[in-house]
Amino acid sequence: LSVEEAAAALVGLFRFVASLQAHQTTCFFERADHCLPTEVMVYYGESNYDYMQQEEEWDREGLLDPAWEKQQKKLLFLSIVRVTSVVRLVKLRRELGSHVANMVDAIYVQAWLPSDKTFTAWCNSHLRKADTSIENIEDDFRNGLKLMLLLEVISGEELPRPDRGKMRFHKIANVNKALAFIESKGVKLVSIGAEEIVDGNVKMTLGLIWSIILRFAIQDITIEELSAKEGLLLWCQRKTAPYRNVNVQNFHTSWKDGLAFCALIHRHRPELLDYDKLSKDDPLHNLNLAFSVAEKYLDIPRMLDAEDMVYVDKPDDKAVMTYVSCFYHAFRGAQQAETAANRICKVLKVNQENERLMEEYEHLASDLLEWIRRWLAWFKNRSTNGTLKAVQNMLGEYREYRRREKPLRIEQKGRLETSFNTLQTKLRLSNRPAYLPSEGKMIQDINGAWNNLLNAEKGFEEWLLSEMIRLERLEHLAEKFRRKCAIHDEWTKNKEDMLSSDDYKRSYLYELKALRKRHEAFESDMSANQDRVEQIVAIARELAALRYHDLASVNDRCQRICDQWDRIGLLSNRRSQNLKDAESLMERIDQLHLELAKRAAPFSNWLDGAAEDLQDMFIVHSMDEIKNLIEAHEQFKGTLGEAEQEFRHITSLEQEIRHLVQSNGLGEEVTINPYAATNAAEVHRKWQHMQQLVPVREDQLQQELNRQQSNDRLRRLFAEKANTIGPFLEQQLANVASIALGGRGSLEQALQRLVDLYRTVQSYKTNVDELERINQQLQENYICENPFTNYTMETIFVGWETLLTNINKTINEIENQILTRDAKGIREEQLNEFRNSYNHFDRSRQGILSEDFKSCLVSLGYNIPPGREGDMEFQRILSIVDPNRSGRVQFDAFLDFMTRETLDMDSAEQIIESFRVLANGKPFITAEELRQELPVDQAEYCVKRMPPYLGPDAPHNSFDYVAFSHKLYGE
């Protein structure tokens, strides 16, 4: 081949390699870098390759299925063949000389042209902060000055002082300072030298700017521990997920229609554009709208052309990535507004607290001064009405003041001084002017008023004590008069009514004797009270001599006592004679009462017992019991003849007593028998009532006899049904227990046997319903015992419900075991091994393990070390399988634990780290952050279930994602 033909072939091959599919190239460069020859690495730019490498190893088994992997291996083989050709042509390039190199460089520069404009706009977006800009990226950075200035702006750090000379070595020195700073930030600059930048090598200059963008604009973007590029891509995917027609999968074709840019803007600033009005069919409008809005409102310069994005099959991903990173940093800066608002709130809060303390001081000072003025006026009033009670009331008020009010006011005064000092300190610490209270409310004014109160208090107390001593002497004598009068009044209370009473006409003999003895005692007591009356008269005369202030009431009371005493003497003599006359008459009536009482009481008791027996509510449950009751009733009827003779004798005694009472004008009360609570009229009423009850009782016994005969028939019918259903239920319960223990066939076969058993049991329900109908008839007839069967309706119901419950429970357990087996990949043999070991140690055959659980684990090969470590491990296992600490381990919990021990599971720590990323490293997360990063339904799920964060300085509506994550895993 000639040189021109070889060069043309080489250029065509480079263009062919550049057009390879994106996933083939990525697969080659990211997963087969050990196959690349050094020549290809150098030509494609080793620094660019370093930044685009994956930061984490990819999970081959988790991401690839066999069919796709086979296809990719085939594509990888074709790529290796093609790249091998490239390697050979690279060697040919070196041999062909600079002619071919220039043609290849031209193609490389042409590939960077879309990035040229974007990189220039990106550089100017930062250089404008230093009041400068560039127009040509390969020329304006040649002296190194603006390159150093760009690095200072984007890093916020100061670079070494640049050389101001215009010679070549000055420019090289400045560029070397910039390159050294870039390398100090961890950037590897391979094949990029200061000379190429100074010479205006566009390829090297664009590569350098791309390295700067990657380091300072994209590399710091970290989302879920992904690389910078993947992290930025994931951020875009999350922000645009809720929007229609947006599916961000890369940094080239996913942005062609402009909807992704508009979605980013609308997500953070919805007021800037109406996303619902945008159409996927008008990409130029969408792109220009997004670029203009970002430039006008978000301070993001226009770095892309809408036409380049639309009319190119694959837009430049470096340009798009650079532009999108500006959106990321622009929206991340929105937190500065929140910080400023927090600072304002803090200042306002301090000011509000100071104003509250000022208002509190003014209120406390006003209240205390008003209280002092009120009590000063009270202390200056030294007038009384001359009574000890008034002085004692004043003393009581004074003591109440000292005991209750003054201590509270002392505390209030101390709190007032403390509040004043605290307020002044807070004002001084917060650079506020000192507080000056309103006029008359200074601390000195309050102390002065307080001292005046103390002086007035001391003089008032001395006056009050002296006045009280003087009045107490006079009040003592008046109190002695009142006390003796009260004793006399108490003694004479109801005495006149008692002496005027004719109660002797309504009394029995023993009561008359008691009345005579009581009157004799009264006469003796009256003689003793004569001395007290004389003392009352003497004290009244002494008070009159001392000019007591209430002398009128004293004289009036003394006169009333003397008049009453004279009336009592006359009434006492008259009553003594009346009592003697009544005593002889009552002796005869008393004899008749005694005889009547001896006969009436026993007979009345007999009538009560007979009526009670006749009215007794008998409850019988058999034929023998009702026959015994009928026989007892016939025996009772044979005793009624003797009872009738006793009834007539009692009636005659009652008639004689009434004749004596009426003929002597005695009260009706005398006819009341003092020896018995029952009179003849009551005996007559009971006798008539008993005569009426006898035939009623006979009818009741006959009806009960008929009812018991009917009940016996119902008992036999119930027993016949129950003795059939009971054994059936017991047999089916045994069948369920046998299936639950397993050991025969697969889980599906056991499940089918349970389903068949359930259908059989359900078809038997009609027999239970029939038995319930018979039992309802028994209950309606109050039949509680049945000697013909040991089964009751309750035991049948319990057995029926227990059978259905056990069937459903066992079906659920086996379904869960099948689900666990299929979900966890457990082999049938392994599941049978778990079941057999569990059944071996389940000695009670109830599906529950207790103290044998540890032995069961050891039998399956679970390693529990000896000693304290083993005890701690066993307690950990118990907390998993028996969280309620019931001491029982069911098979489902046992199976779940054994399967979890054999499989890798995700953990709460992984979820906590994921939430920490969403919260930007904070120990809490807000509802807004959840709604921005998660889908709507999952965000609302977290907001409803996350507990509030209780840490210090936690903002409102913040949540504790650590506790929530542990709760998700039951920790």
C-alpha cells in the first residue's frame, strides 16, 4: 500500500471503531482493561479513562443472565478482534509518520467540537465571578493566568503567585503551577504537559478542562456510594422519575427532547415553567425553554445549542454531563436560604424571650406594689367594735398574712430580682441595650415599699396583742356566763314537754314502773341544778357592774332562765301523782298480754312456716323429686284440725284486752302487746292466707309432674345424638394431629389430605345443627343435667371449633412451609429433616418446643459454643424465634430461623446508610427530603410510620430513620 492508501484505511477504521455500540465499548474499556495494549491506552487518553472507570466491582451473577452473557461474550470477542486491528494500525501510524497523525488528530478534535462550546461556557460561568472571561479555550489559557484564576475560583483556594512575564518559560511556569495544583487534588494527568497547553494543543487543552470539570464539578457528587458519573445519573433519574415521557438512562440520547431538563427545573422550581403543557414532539422548544429559564432564573449559562442536541444522533455526553452538573450544584445551594432563615429565627427568638422577661418583670412589679399598698392601708386601721372576736378575727387575718401571703410575696420579690438580673445579663450577652423599668418600678422603689410594709407590720402586731389581752379578760367572764347558761338550757331542753306528757296512758306496766323511777331521778337532778341557776344570776350581776358591751342580752337570758325554772317545779309535782294512778290499772292488762304472747308467737311462727312451705318455688329435675313433694303435701293437710282450735283461743284473749282499754279511756297504744310482735289480727290474716294456699299448691305439684314426664323424653333424644357426634369429633382431631406431625409423603400431599378432611367435617355440620336444635329445647325447659350422656352442647361446640381451628391452622402452617421452601430454595429432603428433628423433640405432640429447643438445634448441626458465649448465642436465637418470651418455639418460627441462617439477607445497617445518604449525612431526615427522593407512595409510607427524631436541635417534622430501619427488621 502507498502512504495515502494506508492513511485512508486507518482513518476509516478509526471511524468504524468510534461508531461501535455504547454498551460494547463500555464493556470493553471497563471490564477488559487488562486486554488493552499500552498503545491504545495512550492514544485514547489514560486520564479520561481513569475518571470513567467504575468505582465498585459489578456483581456478575446478580446482573447477567446466561443468555445475555453468552451474547455479550460474542460481542466482546468481535470487539477484541477489531481492537487488535486498531493496535496494528496504531503501530502502522507510527511508521507512516506525521501525515497520518495529523489526519487522526483532526478527527479527534472534530469529536471534541461539541464539548468546546460547553467547556468555554462552563469556564466563563466561574470566571465571571472574577470579572473576566475567555473567548477561545485553546488560546486564552496559553499563558496560564486565566487557568490559575479559574482554579482559584472553583476551588476557593489561593494558588502560588503567577509569573507576570510574557516569555514562553513564564507561561510554562504558570501552567505548571496550575497542573501541580490539579494533581494535588488527586487528578492523574497522563500525557498532558505544560508545553502542549502553551502551544495551544486543542486536544490536550480540552482534555485538561474535562479533567477539571470531572474533579471539581462532578467527582464530589456521591449518591449511594456510586461513582461520580453514575451518582449524577442516579440523581437525575430520581428527580425526573415522577414525570411522564422522561426516562434518563445516559447523558446523550436521554436528553435530546429537552423534557429531562424541564423536569429537573420543575422538580425544584415548579413556578418557573408549566411541565404539563410541554410536548415530546417539540424538542427545540423544550430545550430552548429549559436553557433560557436556567440562564435567567438559576444563573446557569447556556452551554448547549438546541440544534446540536436535536439534529445529532448522539449528543456529546461530556457536554451534557457538564451542563447537568451545573443544575446539581445550583439546586444544592438552595439550602443557604434555609440557613439564613434559621439565623433570623434565632435572633427573633432571643428578642422575643427578652420581651417576655420584660413583660413578666412589669407584671410582677405592679402586682407586688399593689399588694404592699393594700396591706399598708390595712395595718394603719386600728379601730375595733370592742369585742374579742373582732380582735381575734384581725389576729387571724394577720396570721394568715404571715403564714400564707407574705411567704409567697417574699418568693415573688426574690423572683422579681432574679428575673431583672437575668434579663440584664441576657441583654448584655446579646448586645442589646440595658432594660429600664417604668417609673416607680425600679428595684430600689420596690425595696423601699417593702421596708415601709415591714415597719407598719411591726407596730400593728404590738397594738393587736395588747388590745387582745384587755378584751380577753372581759370575754372570759362573759364566756363563763354563756357556758353555764348553755349547760342549763341543755338540761332543761324538752323538760316541760316531758312533764306535760300523758304518755302513761299509752304505756305498759313495766313502762309505768320505769316512768316512776325516771321521775324520781329527775326530781333529784332538779335539786342539784338549783345551784347552777343561782350562779347564773350572780355572774349576770357582775357583768352589769363591769359594763359589758352586750349587757342587754345577758339580762334577758337570765330572766328567761328564772321564769322557766318556776314552771318546771309545778309540772313535776303534777306528773308524780298521775303515774301512781295508772300503775294499778296496767297490772291487770299486763297479765292478759303475757298469756296472749305465750300462745300467739308460736302459732304465728307455725303459720309463717306453713305459708312459706306452700309458696316455696320448688325446682326439680326428675320424677322421684316431684313424687316426694306430693307425698309431703298430703301429710301437711292432716295437721290442720289441731291448728284451728288454737286459733280460736287466741282470738278470745285479744277481745278481753280491748274491752279493758276502751272502758278506762286508755290510748290505743296500750292494746299493743309488749311481749310479742304479733297481734290477733295478724294471726287471723295469716290463718286465712294459709287456707287459700293449700289448693294452689296442689295444682302446682300436678303441673310439675306433667312437665317432668316431657323433659325425660327430651333428655333421651339429646343423648342419642351426642353419643354419636362426640366420638366422631375426637377421631377427626386425632387425624389432624397425625397429619400435622408429618413424616409421610410431601407437603402437598399432606395439604391435600387436610383439605379433604375439612370437606368431610363441613359435610357433618348438619348433625351438629340438629343437636343444637334439641339442646335449645332443653334450655327452654331449663334442663341442665342429663344422666343418659357425658357430652354437653358446650363440649360438642368446643370440639367442633377446635377441630375447624386445628384444620385451618395446620393448613396455614403447611402452606407457609411450602412458601418458605419455595422462596428460600429449601430442598424437600432438608425440610423433612427439619420436621423430623422438630417432631423428635416435640414430646407432647402439640407442635411446640420448650426446654428441648437447644437440643433440636444441636441435632441439626447448629454450632452453639460451650460456656458463657454459647449461653449468649442461645439467648440471641430465643429472642428471634420467641420474641414474646413465652418459653415456646413453634415450627414456623423454627423453620424461618433455620432458613435465614443458611441464606444471605439484607440488614438494617444497609438501609440506615441509604437513608443517611438521602439526609445528606444528618442523623435525621425530613418529610420534604423523603418526598424529593422516593416515589410518592413509599415516601408517604415512611412519613406515617417513622418515629419523630428526639435528638438535640432537631427541626420540626424530622424523623428518626435509624429506629425505623431497626424496626423494619424486628431488631
